[in-house]
Amino acid sequence: MILYRYILMQMSGPVLSAFFSLNLLFLVIQLLKVAELTLSGGLGFENLVWMGALFLPGFAVLTIPIAALTGVLLGFSRMAADGELLALAGAGVSSFRLSVIPLFIGSLAAAVAGLVAAFVAPAANTALHEIFMRMSKQQVASAMSPGRFFEDIPGVVFYPREKGKKLDSFRGFLVYEQKPGSVPNLLLANRATVRPSLRENTLELLLEDGEIHRREVKRQMYTIVQFQRAVVGVDIDSLVDSRPRLLPVSERMSFSQLLEAQASPEYSRREQRRFRLAWDRRVAFPVASVLFGLLGAALGASGRWRGKQRTLVMSVLIVACYYMLVRLGDAMVDQTLMSADAAAWAPNLLIGLIGIVLLWRLQRSPG
């Protein structure tokens, strides 16, 4: 127990340092990505801090496994540099005994990452999406000037007669929609409200007390339909540069919602495959913590990796290879070359297999 406690003390510090450093780095990068949207949306400092905090659970799903690997390698690197691993080997301590604490750290990291991925991250991402959509809605509402045509969205024209009582509402509203291959529609409403949509990168116009005018030239028909309430979807991709595509809809869904979406006719086959992949990844990424701990134990217990620079380079290379396999799996799932289950678990299986082989060879090594 004394040995295990000592190894745990040597690795816990590097694990926590790597975790906080990685999250800080990812946070700065992500805030730079959304800087234009947040500045144009008039986000205050307190809200900016809150938004940064909401980013962290999504990062943690990835940074926890990376921190486990980095911390294990750094802990073993320091012990190797001080000759402690050589002394332990001379005392008959096997590599399997040395791997107990790395596996414990990996298992603990997997449990934490699993809870974050299952509950905390989807809720945080949903709150982030609402912030993005609220800022986007403000941009759209501010861009619509009373008495002027709004033509920034291809195939759609808006004309608000005057502002309503609220910032995102209007009185006397015209919508003209002319999409390729469809009959043009003219909507007239006494009241209109801009509101977020549940679908990705989309806002909704809630129109009240109005009419729909449709003219079909081929059939020589002109139709007028009155309505009390109507909803028009607005694609805001062309309006917002740093838009909510940073948070795919799958990252805002719970496990049960992902399962329902896989069989929902509302989504295309490609989207259904992505939902399946997201469901599997939500389990595979936390499990990667254990496998990274195993690989870190196999590499670190050999005593060959000494010095922080070499150790950090090794960590970066391993993580980069894992990330490339993940992205390769995404592409293969989109092209139906691999199932979602195989794409999600193949990187884990490879990392785990390499760790087991290296640890087995290290145990059999006479030196």
C-alpha cells in the first residue's frame, strides 16, 4: 500500500496540472472562435465568464483522458529520472504492479468523464446553444429596420413595417419566399416575433393574424389562406460567422434523445448514423481514460521516457494519432464504409491492444 500511495502522489499532481492546462488552452481557442459573435451580440463580462464555464464540461470529456495519459507518463518520467524505477525493478516489483495505480487513475477518470458526458455536458451545451441563438436573434432583429426590405438571406425577403413592444417583435410584417423548384409564397402578418428554433442553425419567425398568398402560374391559380399563427424557419448561416454549428445538435441531446433520433424519420440516414456515432462516442471517450492509463503505464514503466519535453512530445503524438483515427472514423461513417459502432470503438481497441502488448513484453523482458 505504501508503494501504491507513493506512485499515486507522483502522478496525481501531473494529472491535475495537465487537466487544468488543457482546459485553459481549449477555452482560449474556443472563445477566440466565437469572439465576433459575442462582441457583436453585446455580451457582458459576467455573461462571457458564464459562457466560458459552460464550455468546460464539453472539453472535459476529451481533456480527462488526455490528462490521465499525460499525468501517468510524467509521473513515471520523474521516477525514471531519479532512478526509482530501476530500484523498484531490482527489488522485484513487476511492471504489472506498477500499472495498478495508472489503471486506477484511468478508471477514476473514466467514471468522472462518463458522468460529465452523460449529464453535465449535454445540459451545458444546451445552455450554450441558447446563448448563441439569443445573440443571433438579436443580430437578426437589429438588422431588420422598419420600412426597409431585408434581403440578406438567399431566397427570402422580409419587410417589417414597425418595431413591436419587445426588441425581437414587429408589427406589420411581410415575408416573401422564393426557393428553387417551389411555388413562391407571400406571407402577411399583423405581428411577428423572432425566436430560437430547436433545429440547428435556424431561427423561427412566429407570425400571427395573417394571410398566405400563393400564385401557381402553370395551374393559373391564386390562393389566399388566412391563419392565426404560422412559423417560418430562417437559416442564419449567411448571417452569423461564428454560429452555433460549434455545438452540433447531437452534443445537446441526452442518451435517450440520441436513441430516438437514430430511428426518427425527421432526420436523414446520414444524420441517423451520426447520432449513433455520437451515442457510442459518449461511452467510448470516457473508456479511453482507462486505456490511456494502461498505455501510459506500459510506456512509463519501461523507464525509457525521461524528461518533461520528451514525455510531453510522446503524449501529443499519441493523442494526435487517436484524434486522427476518430476523424477518419467520422469520414468513413459518412461514406457508409464503416458502421458507427466500429468507428467509435476502433481507436480504443487499438490503444488498448498496444498497451497490453507493450506491458506483456515489458513483463517478459529480463532487464
